[in-house]
Amino acid sequence: MIMTKKNIITATCVAILFASCVPARQYQDAITARDNYYTQKKDLENRDSLMQVEMERLNETIELQNDTITRYLKNTADLQARYDDMIKANEQLREIEDKLNNRINQLLALSSSQTQSLNEELTKKEKELDEKEKELKTQEKDLETARKNFEAAQKDIAEKQKRVEELETALAAINKKLSDVTTSLEKALTGFSSSDLTVEQKDGKIYVKMSEKLLFASGSAVVDTKGKGVLKQIADALKQQQGIEIMVEGHTDNVPLKSANYPKDNWDLSVLRATAIVKILTQDYGMSSTVVEAAGRGEYMPVASNSDATGRASNRRTEIVIVPNQEDILKILQTISK
């Protein structure tokens, strides 16, 4: 407790009174009591100062707490406003929920006939879907078959293309062979008139055409000396060639033979002339009899009209037809037919 000035003065007077009236020991005790008083007074003053500081700090704390409370109160008001808004929103949601429930009840209240109609329509659609799926699977199967067929066709085309290339190579080799034979014959048979002897390559064959007067006398099947010289040149050119076959064909005009002896007609004459030439080529000039054969065509394959002398002279001829070996041709045909 803090002492007032009045109390201090009173205490001082008492002390003086005691000092004048009491012994020294008592005086000393009074002095000690006084000092203790001053000490206590100073302590009380210090405590008072500290309490003032503490009071100021407490006041500041109270102000801060008041500010905090004010903010809390404001926040509480904001929260209350938000809470009120949420209450309104909740009421609106409940209204919407009620409307939805009503709509659901209306949908659920559809008549059984409408429900059945919907089910029938759904069943119909499912059936159509199943049919479409089956059709799609069939199309996929057909497509797979078509793809396999296409791949097989491509493979077959590739194989055929390869065979065609092989065929073209073989035909090119044959054509080159014929060209080489033609060149060899043309070199061997130079100096003859085109009306007596021609060499022509066409349709995969070589035709050596010789007039009647170059080889035979009229109506005769005996080759004269000049004719044998021509045949020797032909034989020399052909003996060196491999992979060819030779057909000697006799041809006449349509004028009947007047001789009663053999040959009796143009057909016999054409055969005899072709045979005579084959014998000379094989027996006299060394050509292989396995590649040379004779045929008589008579008057039936003319190259000109028999209505005048010039045409008949052209028809009276001998043709040596040179073709590729039949085995080579057969191999080519077998290649094509595979």
C-alpha cells in the first residue's frame, strides 16, 4: 500500500518526540525503523512504477483484443450474410429438386402402351443392328476372300509376267536365229535376179523362192546343172545352222500336164520336184535328213493369177521354208500354257 505525505509527517514527528523522551537505545531503534521505512517506501515507489508500466501494457493488450473482437464481430456478420445466402440457394435447389422429381414422376407415369411401343422399337433396332453386324461380318469375309484372290491374282500375274519375259527372250533368240540364217542365205545367194530367186523373212519363217526355170525344165522333175549349183549354195549356208527345220514345197500352175507318162498331174509333179530337191540337199550336199522334208502343194497355193503367162510363171516355183526347231516352239507353247 502506498503512504501519503500526511502519514509521512506524522511519523516524523513521532520519531522526534520519541528521540527527545526516550533513551539512546530506543532512539537507535527508531532510526532503524525510519530507515526501514524509507527502504520500504522506495521499494513501494519502484513497484508503483512497474505497476504503471504493466498497466500501460495491459491497456495496449486490451486495445488489441478489442480490435480483434471488432474484426471477429465483422467476420461473424459476413459469415452470417453468407449463411443467409446459402439458405436462399438451398431453398432454390429444393425447388429445382421438387420440379425434377415431378418430371421424373411424369416420365414414370407413361402409359404401358407407350412403354411397350418403346420396347418394341428398341427390339426392332436391336434386330436391325444384329442384321447389320451379320452383313458386316459377311462383307468382311468377302473382303478377305477378295484380298486373298487379289494376292493370288497378283502372284499369278507376276508368274505370267515372268513367263512372258522368258517367252519374249526365247522369241527374240528365235528371231535372231532366223535373222542370222536370212543374212547367211542372202550373202550366199547374191547375183540372182529377183524374178528367179528371193529370200524373205516373215511370220516367223524364212522363204527361199526359186522359179521353175532356175531348177527344172518345163514339166520335168529332174534338177538341171544350174539348179544343183543353186542348191549347193543353199546347203552350204544352212548346214552350219543349228535349231532349224526345212520344208521343201513344190508348186505348179493350173495348166494340166499333156504327158501320158508319170507324173500324171500337177500334184504329182510338185511332189516329185520337192522330193528331188530334198535328195540332192541330203544325199549330195550333206544336209541332215532329220531336218529336211518334202511337200507337194500342186496348183492349190498360187501367189498370182493363172489367167496370164506371167502369173502362171510366178506360180510355178519351189519354196524352201525354214522354221525354228519344233521342239523349241513346243517349249515356248508349254511355257505359255502353264
